[in-house]
Amino acid sequence: MCIRDRYQRRVRAFSYAETLLSFSCPFFFVGCPLLIMAETTPVFKVFVGNLSFKTTKTDLAATFSQAGKVVDANIITRGQRSLGYGFVDFESQEAADKAISTLHKFSLDGREINVEHAKPADPNRAPRSSGSSYRGGRGGASRGRGGRGGYGAPRGRGGRGGRGGRGGRGGRAPTNPRSRTPSTTTLFATNLPFSLEDQELRDLFSEYAVKSAYVVRRENNRSKGFGFIEFETEKDQQSALEKLNKQSVKGRELILRIAYIDTPAQPGSQPASASDSAAPAAPPAASS
């Protein structure tokens, strides 16, 4: 038998086998291997916004595990830098609902996080480069074409807004930039219990000469979890910082930093970015 005859017999045998399989197995297609689709396990995803840049995936998973079994936790990044939001996948809807009810406005690494159900991305929208098929709700980081870019962002299409802001075209620097200088009498206090009142904050520093102390609040009078303490002298400020930083207050670790004061920038100077300061600028002191 010549080589040509052997080849033709093998082709006929293969065609016959394909015909049999196409009738006996609904997953078989001519010219394609047998494929068996694996059943996927559904997950229930929540969006987490306003994360500290130092929060890791491990921290996020450990925090949300108190609500139920965590399947996965992911923080959205650009390169190695966190964008301040992420997603947590739970095994059940009950766990996801519990996370929203118990961890929304929870203080994690000194930031009051936002937790809500993740919303699947609109399939009709153009694909985004973030790598996630979900989008965050209110309070999440977002990109857009409209509006101005962030503080000091380069001009041109694609300028991204500052943290929590909206990116887009443009990105003009403000016409009246301000710089920040460290205060010699004021401390910034964060990770405060939400039940802490102004007088209680002042009492924490009773052994020092306190000029004023107050908790920063929202319009509905709810605490934002941080405040400012102004002392009579720099010596009292430094002593309080050294002695009371990381002390426990109603079950929370008090975090103290030197407050920064906004001052007009000198002509030709570069505006300070948020990463240049250890604490927010102190607003005008409230009487207490």
C-alpha cells in the first residue's frame, strides 16, 4: 500500500469518528476538542472607598472578615501606588450586607471608609484601563473628561484630578496657590472615637496649657473622627505629642501629628501637595 492510500484511509477514519461524536456528544464540534464548562461560584462584591494609601490587601481582607468569609480583596492601584479604593468579594449576600451595615464609616488606618454594594460596569461604555469590571459608588475615585485636573496637574487631555476629585482635560494650577507651614502650637488628632465631644478632647490634654480643642464635624453634627488642639506654647505642644501619641482613647489608638497652617505662597514658588504634609491644615480655631 502506497503512502497516498494510507493517508486517504486515515482521513476517512477521522471523518467517521467526528460524525459519531457530533451525534453522541453535544459538547463536541467538528475540528474542535471536547470542552466541558466548569461551574463558577458566584461572589458578592462590595466597594470600599476613602482607603488610606498605606492599607494593604491583607489589611482589607482581615478587616472585612469580621462580616463573613472573604473570597478575595483587591485594592486598585496605578503602578505601585494605591488609588484609595478597592473591592471585597464575599461568599454570601448576607456577609456583603453585614459588611455594609457594620463597616460603613469604620475607621481603618485613620481613614473613615465608605462601604457599599459594587455596581457592575455598564457593558455599553468604552472599556476602562483600571482593570476592574465594577465601578465604585459615591465617594469612589473616578476619571472623566470634563472638569479640571488636580492641583498642579499637567495641562492637556487626560489630566487626573486630585484624590477624590474628578480628572479630565486641563489641569490649570490655581491662580492663588498657598503653601503649608508647620504650626508651633497646634496638633492634629485623628482616629478619634465618633462619640468624643470637644470637652472630652480638651480633657485628654488637661495637664498642658490648652488654648482650644475641638472635633471637626459634618453639617449634621456627626464627628469626622479628627480634630485640632491648640496650646499656649510650643513646649506644651511638643510634650503632648511625645507623651499622648498612640495612647488609647475609648478603645482607639490616638494618632497625633503636627498641624500645618495655610500661608500665601511666595511668587514663583511651587504649591505644596497633599503628600508634603503630615496632617491637614488647621482651620480657624473654634472657641471652646
